[in-house]
Amino acid sequence: MKTKISFYTLGCRLNQSETSVMQNQFESHGYQVVDFYQPSDIVVVNTCTVTKHGDNDTRKIVHKIQRVNPQAQIALIGCQAQTQKEILAEMPNVKWVVGNARKMELPEIIRDETASDHPVIVAPTIPRESFTIPAAGIDRQHTRANIKIQDGCDSFCSFCEIPYARGRARSREFDDILKEARVLVDAGHKELVITGINVGHYAYKGKGIVDVVSALDDVAGIERIRISSIEPTTIPDTLIQKMKTKTKLCRYLHIPMQSGHDDILQLMKRGYRIEDFLSLIQRIHSDVPEICIGTDVIVGFPGETDEHFKTTYHHLKSAPINYFHVFSYSKRKMAKAKKLADPVDPATIQERSHILRELRDRKRQAFYELFSGTTQTVLFEQKKDGFWAGLTDNYIRVKTKSTQTLENQLVDVKLDNIEHNFISGTIV
Ligand code: SF4
């Protein structure tokens, strides 16, 4: 009988993309991949350490595994395994702790390291070299597939532990990206999401992010290319020109702002002023008027006064930003900001987060209103509660009724009513 293995992914899109690759890898090693809630012999948790919540989630998941799958041996891998290996090794039923440097070798590590009574810890320093990925990230749950092109970061923003958890910036070999893209297309994926920690810093033998997009553009069968998130200081003009000329590149960019005030940006060591950020997104918005621009913002960074917060609020409100993720600042052990004075009290952080989340909902609503009554092409994903749900290239969530299956199909839909976080529409 095959060994059963299940997976749980915490954190970002990059982690999701790596989990998909690992699932396919384990299948090719003879395992049976089962759903997280099914009984399994081994459970792999791909951890995250971006905030305190990410850290706490690992503990919660380990306890959940003990309840739903008490016999299972647990492998904790990824970012928290890289930075807090000893803490993770003490958790119940944990058999393997494998950091980012070697997590893609997990099948071999499990094969070779089962005899020991103590948890096996494999978390060496992450090398700086370019890399390849041994399997494709075919995703059976989603029509979109993530394609990892880069890892690590050299920026050392003061709130962030990523350069420690994922190492310094390095890029995937160019041909290896295209090889995976062809496998993903053959498996039926029509939309590929370019992922990495800092994809704008992609650099392999003279090729950059625009070369990756152009090469994917030429792969027959890919209908959409989406960039998951890109730092404001790394967006080349040629990328925007590409988007403007109606290639397969989606009219969508997620560009982290983090704060709307220069004092805080400086403390965060973000390397730009708010004026630079705003003029960048204004320029992008006038070049590609129907683009959806998203951002990330941190509230409660040390020293953030009411004045700083009001400025952030003002910019989020008035700039062509259509949605944003709000993160509460939390101290990270390895990040430089832990030494900063003037912490913001938790109640204020909560209140500011609440104010921004309300603004976010209004901005998304305003963006959707611009498209109500227009016809847009939607890539449908799944049927839920009697409706087919999908996304436009500029990230509008659309629902429609159909007796035909729409899964993984691109369909023109006339958008009608806005209902909370989606628009209902009629197929034309
Ligand atoms: S750019 Fe800054 S926030 Fe983003 S991963 Fe690098 S260090 Fe972290």
C-alpha cells in the first residue's frame, strides 16, 4: 500500500507554489497525496514567519493534526523552519524540520532519515546560486498555476525577516521556467502567476523580468500571465509598455507601499519616498487606465503617529489604488525594526487596521462600479453555491449562473450587479 501524505500551506503565494511542486514530486516518488483532513501517514506543513500570526499558526496546525490525524508524523518545512528550527523540533509528533535551503529534497530526506528517535533538523544556510525546480507545480484545486521564477531578497527592509528566512536574491534558470510553463499548459492551465519574493530583481545571464514575460507570452496555450507582487523600485517601464500593448500580461499589479509617510518609509528602509511611489502608480494608471493596482500597508510600525497614519489614509484614499492588504506590525526577532523606540499600542493598531479595512472595501466597490454594465472576459474557476466564479484579468471577481460547465474557460460576461466582493453577470 502506498504511504499517504497530506499538505498544509501557510503564508504567501510562493509557499503555495512550492507546495504544488512538492505534491507532484511526492507522487512521482510513489506516495499517495490525500486531502489535509483525510487520515495520512505524514503531514507536511509549509510554514510562514512573516508575522507573529504566521508563527502562531504553525503551533495551531500542529495541534489540529494531533486531533484529526493523531498517528501522523509531521514535517515542518519552509521559512519558520529556517529561522526557528529548535522551537519547531520540540512540537509534538514533529519528525522532520527542514528549512528553505533543502525543502525541495524532502522526499529523499524522509527516505534517508526515518530511523532516528529525535526530530531530524535540516536547515543549512541558503546558497546564493541560481536554481532549477525538479517538478512542475500543477495545481489540481485552481485553474491558475503559480510559476516560481525567483527567491530571496537583498533589500533588508527593517520590518522583514525574509532575507534570513529565504536567503539572498537568486533567480531560476531561464529555460527551466519555460520548461515548467509548457508542462503547466499541457496539464490544462491557462493562467500562470509569476511568483517570487522580489520578482523585479529577476536576473539570469542578462535576462530580466520583461524577458520572462515575453518568453511566456510566446508559449502557445498560455492565455494569461499575471505578476503576483512586485516592488515599486523594480518595475521597468518596458513592463508597463507590454501591458499597454494588450499582450497576455494581465492589467494587474500588486505593488507594496507599506506606509504613506516618508518618516515611516525611511525607518522601514524602503528606499523610496512616497512621492516616488505615487508618481509611479499615477504613471502606470494613465498608461493602462483599466488596470487594477493593489498594495500592502503595515499599520502600527514603531513611531507611527496619528499624523503619519492620516497621511497614509489620505494617499490610499486618493491614489489609483483599488484594493489593499492591511498588516498589523509585529516585531520580528531578526529584523532591525525590533530595536526601534515608540511602539504603537495594540488597541491603536487594531483601530487603525479597522479604519483601513473599511476604506479598502469602499475602494474595491468604487473600482467595481467602473465596470458595471461593461463586458469583460472572465476565466472561470469553480462552481459554488449554484454560481460559477472567476476573475477578469484586472482582478474583478465575477459570478454567473450557467447549466454548462465553465471550469477553466474564458467567457465574455456582461457585468451587472455589485454584491459585496464580486459582480454578478450574464454570459453574452
Ligand atoms: S523587499 Fe523588503 S519587504 Fe519585501 S521581501 Fe525584501 S526585505 Fe522583505
